[in-house]
Amino acid sequence: MRHLPYFCRGEVVKGFGRGSKELGIPTANFSEQVVENFPSDISTGIYYGWACVGNGDVHKMVLSIGWNPFYKNTKKSVETHIIHTFKEDFYGEILSIVIVGYIRPEKNFDSLEALISAIQEDIEEAKRQLDLPEHLKLKEDNFFHLPEGKTVNNR
Ligand code: ADP
Ligand code: MG
């Protein structure tokens, strides 16, 4: 994957209100500005990496880039599910991420149950991959310690 690792940060905005949270898998959506700055040839699909809200702790995450065929979206979206339980929502905050690796392409699912179980597998895969020494070191990257207030795509 040519663009990886990919560093980016930007504001968390309201998504499509599809109820990801009700499924137990909230996804923090990036603003359109951030999405438009993504390399246009980055493959759609599911990725894993590291994420941090504001200047908080760095957590594991899974990320989806694409058109979300399950919901027949017409817009591209970049959505981060942080593998951590937060006390509160963080709309409007700056989310910093590094996309480390690719898991799978986007797929269509026959049922909500099938979608949820695929995402659970993605989360397990992300946890395993990110424990590898070469991936753990990105958690400590200076990118996560920079002062805030700037939208940066790939530094
Ligand atoms: P939306 O359609 O607005 O994106 P979601 O149901 O996907 O709604 O919920 C996303 C919101 O949930 C995020 O913007 C964030 O404020 C909050 N949130 C709480 N915990 C998490 C988490 N672990 N990962 C991502 N977002 C979370
Ligand atoms: Mg969302």
C-alpha cells in the first residue's frame, strides 16, 4: 500500500445518523475538507491504525474509507472506530490518526448481523496487527504530540 502509513488530522463532524452507535460501533466521521484531501487513489476498504482525540491518549482503531455499499451512500466517507470506551461524544474535537495497514475491501452484507460480525473480526485483526513491534512504534510517533489547531494531511 503506497500511501501507508498515512497521517492525518481534522475535525469530527456529525455523520449520516445511521445509528452506528446503536450497533455498538460508533464511527467518528471526518469533515468533508479532510476527506477531500485524501489521496484519490487510496483504496476503499477497511484499515487499522492509531487514533487520538484532542491531546488525549493514543488508542487502536479501525477505519473505513469508501462508499459504504451496505448503506448505498453517494458520498465518500472516512470513519474511525476507536477501540476504547469514551465517557462522552467528541463531536467538534480534533481527531488525529495514522493509518497503518489494510484489512479488506468493502463488502455488501446480507444482514445487519453479518455486517456486525465482520466488523468484530476487523477489530480483532486490528488489535493483533497493532501489537506487532513495527506497528506499536507508530503509537509513539511525534505526530501525536504536536500542538493542535492545524489540519494536516500526511504531515
Ligand atoms: P455519526 O453518524 O454522527 O457519525 P455514530 O453513531 O457513528 O454517529 O457515532 C459517532 C460519534 O460517537 C463520534 O463522532 C464520537 O463523538 C462518538 N464516539 C464515542 N465513542 C467512540 C469511539 N469509541 N469511536 C468513535 N466514535 C466514538
Ligand atoms: Mg459515524
